[in-house]
Amino acid sequence: MKVLRNNSTVITLTLITIFYIIMAFFLPLTHDDWEWYSKYGMQMLEERFANLNGRYLGNITEIIAVRYNIVRWSTYVIICLSLLMVMVRFVGHQVSSIYYVVAFILMLIIPSAIYKQTYGWFAGFYNYVPSTVCALFIIWYVTTLLFSSQRISPIHHVLFYACCVVGQLFMENITVFHMLFLALAVVTYIILYHKLNVKLLVGLALSSIGTLIMFSNANYRKIFFEGSDYQNIPQEISFVETIYKTVTSVFTQWMFFNQIVIILIIIVLAYLLLNKSAVFQSLKTVKQWSLYIGLAILPLYYFCIYRQFELFNYQTIHIVNIVNLLICLIFVVSLGLTIHYSISSQETKFTIYVLMLTLALVSLPLVIVSPLGPRNFFTIYGIYVVILLLLVKQLHIKMHIIRSLVMAVAVILSVVFISVFGYIHYYNSERVAQLKHDIKAHPKKHSYVMERLPFENYMQHSIPKSRKYQKYFNLYWDIPENTHVKHVPFGYKKQQVQARERDVEQ
């Protein structure tokens, strides 16, 4: 049985690897990728990113990746696989391969706004995804150390120490999160076991070193005290008002409403667990229905009110923001109570509670940072995935029953994504070739027309958004630097041809 399980896992991970190789090959460079490819990238490296940020590992990886295809493809695959493996690690080290497939599916159905700024954009990918891998591994290590009798292998100790340093050099909010989380872990261990855990203390020390390396970057002094052209601490409103606005509008939108799909799946699993729980069934009917309603209130509010009345456009109305926050808090409390009543395993119960706490800790540093984007909530989605996997495990489903369904969904989604990005790759090559042909045929023309790429909602700024980026685009594709390009909607030329044909017929 163990041999069969291992073989199944190897085959599953091999197929997933092939998928990510294809996706990495098809995904075009966009936006900042063109800029990093130019001399700007080497200039930033020579200056040690003094005028940029302390995301040293993410920046260096991006500089190398945009210049060498094999590095870009291999790192993309390794990081994507690492994320899935860390997620499944929470479930156990000897589990059905179907958990990898479930995690794989969930990472494909991530909101497109988050996908485009992470998986669909190499510059974003190399900062947000590796930092999430490190964050989840640290959470797994700490929860295992605190709540599990499972022995942690020497290799995992080494990986933990590596993540404590390496994980500090990608994203600022994850850097701060690691410090907060490890400090809390040290204190919690002392409270639970009345002694100091040296491993956690070393992890905190290494994390502190990584934090000092990141924030020793001169640009952070500029961000905090002088103002930066891009990153900044909002100065036009008070600190309290900044916290209020971020928590009641941004957090509710991106931590809950925009992640409604995975939250809905979690709610369904929660209902199944409650119905199987003898403890829950012994509660009074009023308490049972209160919990049912508490879980359902978020999706009901989202679909019937929030989305119906487009409340995301009315974030300046305080009562709307307060109601949004209350709805989300009711859901969180209800989910916490569901875990309490339905899960008997203390290890799993406390692990999920820690994961729910990390949702707040990861978001906490974002309160005072501007601008915020969907990519900042990639880690939040990853935590939801882990919670979902743990709930699936607690249902004790015989995996062979659902294997066919899960595999079918995975295959369908894989075919769809490969087809979409394959077409993007093909069309991108065709439009660049056409542009070069037009320039060669009409070298003195003032401007040239290029269509936008299809499925742009899965890529970050797939066309240059300014003259500066147009020059970077031209440089990357070996087009004359000052070539002026007019970007028209996808299918524009075909529409023009059809219009001319109709005029001729008339």
C-alpha cells in the first residue's frame, strides 16, 4: 500500500511539474519584467537596490530570470511545487496524492486579480510566492513543535532556519509577520512547557538578522520619513483613520469578499463536519442554528447585498464599511466555534486556530502601507487553502471515492489554462512579428498599431502603460527604441477587415 501511495504521489507531482513547465514557457514577460531586463536591472544591482527596496532575493532572482529562460522556467516550477508540498505537509507526511491535486486545483481557481499579479507576472511571482512558501513552512514547523508529537527531521530543522533568514528578503509584510509570529511562538512554548525552546529562539534570532538586512536598505528611511514615489506611509490622513479605512474596506474586500469561492468550499466542509459531530448535535437547537446562520451569513450577504448593490463602490460610506466588517467578524467567530465543536484532534484544532490567527498577523503590517494590491493577499489565500485541506482530512473521506471527480476537475482546469496561455504565447509572438514586419515595410511611419493580448485579466499590464515602458518593451523585442506603438483592443484588426468587407458588399 505504501509503495502504491508513493508511486501515485510521484506520478501526480510529475504531471503537475509538466503543467508548470508548460505554463512557465507560455507566460510572456510583462510590465516590470521588461524594465528588469534593461540596464535598469543591472544598475539597481550595482547600487545594491539602495533606491528601491530590501527585497534582495526577489530582485536578484528576477534580474537573472528575465535574462535566462532556463532559470525562469526552472525557478517558476520549483517554487510552485514547493508551495504545494508545504501546503500538503500540514495534512501529514504520508497522505494520499489526492491532497496534492486538491491543492493544485485551489491554486488555479485563485481570484484572477491575485493570479495576474503573482502567477501571471514574473516580477510579482518572485516576491510574493517564495515569501508565502517560507511563511507557510515556518507556520508548519512551529505548529508541529507546539502541538504535535511528530518528530521533526534534521532536514526540516535546517529548512526552518533557512526560511527564517531567506524568507525575510522578499516582502516587507511577510518579514514583519515572521518576527511577530516567531516571537509569539517562543512565548507560547514557554507558557505551554515552562521552558525555552532553543530552536525557536535561534529561528527568531536568524529572522531578526534577515529583518535588519532588509530594512537597512536606505529607501525605507525615505519611505517612512521623506516619502517615496511609489511606496509610502499615508500622511494626508491620521494614523487611526488609516487603520480604520484599511481594516473596514480593504481587508474586508480582499480577505473575505474577493476570496468567496474558497470560503464557500470551507463553509460546505464546515457544515459536513458539524453534522458528523456528536458534540455539536448535543447542543440546543438555538445554538445549532445560530452557528449555521453565522457560517452562512458571509456568502448570503455577499451575493444578496454586497455584490447586488455593488457596495465595493461605496467605501466612503462609513455604515457600509462597519456592516461589512461585522459580517466578516461573525463569520470568523462562527468558523472558530465550528472548529471547536467538530474537530476532536487537539493538534488539528490548535493548528487551524493558529492559521486563523496568522490571517490577522500577515495582514497587520499592511495597515500602514500604500499602495495595496490584490497580490498582497496571496499569502492569505494560501492560508485558506491549508485550512481547507485540514478540514478535508477531518472528514475522513475514502479518497478513492472522490479521486475520479477531483482528477477530472484537475485535468479540465489544466487543459483550459494551457490552452489559454498557449494562445496568449502564440498571439504574442504573432503580433510582435507583425509589428517588426510593419516597421520594416514602412520605416518612416509615425506610429504603428499593435493589438492587446487576449485574456489580459490573467497578466499584469501586458501592454506598456507609458512611453518609458514602451521603450523597455522595444528593447526586449529588439525593436527600434523610439518606435511609437498604438495599442488597440484584441480583435481590432479583424473587426476593421470585417467592416471594410461589409462596406464593399453594400
